[in-house]
Amino acid sequence: MSITFEKVTRENIETVWKMQLEAFSDLLEKYQDYETSPGAEAFEKVLARFEQPWTTYYFLVAGSERVGAIRIIDKKDGSRKRISPVWIMKEHRNKGYAQQAIQEAERIYGSDNWCLDTILQEKGNLHLYEKMGYHQTGKTERINERMDIVFYEKD
């Protein structure tokens, strides 16, 4: 089944936040990263991002069900566009939805000049992004003894 984007409105940003906490809960438990994990973010932080003029959130919809979400950052100033974060709800994973979400984002915003980051220890994430044409920049950031963040770009 293919996904479509549904633009998130102010009225349903709380739904995005609740989905985000649930979707990232396993990673939060695994890596114990309470400072930077989307699974530990306060509602106010998600709302503040939503209100940034360069940010757009979309629900990822398959059929009539919201299976995940993506946040696109596009300052329209020549800087890299950014995906941060994208997630698929646990019960909908491994169906190609994240790949479709990236393809749709690139269709809407253009296929070049992107960046994103992910957990170095999550090999499935690395495989997805590399399959989509992203390459590691060489920069990593140690978060704690369990995890590192690796940075990607696509030109």
C-alpha cells in the first residue's frame, strides 16, 4: 500500500507529539537518551518546532490510517533541507513506508541538497538512508556510552 502526506495543522500537533513519544519509546528505553531522544520530548518543544516558519509536519497515511509522520525543514535559503524526524508506528514498520515518505518529501521539495542524522547503532536506519542515496559525512557525535549519532547528506 502506498502512503500519502497529510499536512499537520495546529489542531492536531498534540496527536503528532503522542505518536512521536510512542514511536520512539523502544529506542529511548534501549539507549537511555533522555536529553535528545524524540521519545522524551516535551509537547512544548514539538509545538515550538511546528510554529517555525521553515518547518512542515506531515502525517504519513496508508489507506485511512496515520502510520507515521515526518518533519521537513526547508529554510528556502539554499541551505540543506532536513528530515528530522521521520517515524513509522511499530505496527506498520517494514512495509516500505519510510522509503516512500523520503521519496515523497524529495518529490515535493526537490531531490537534492538534503541532510539528516540517525543512530549509528541502528543498522536498519543506516541501510534505509544509504539505499535512498544518502552518504555519511564522516561526522559522528557521541551521545552516551550506548549510542552515537551519524550525519548524512544527499546532493
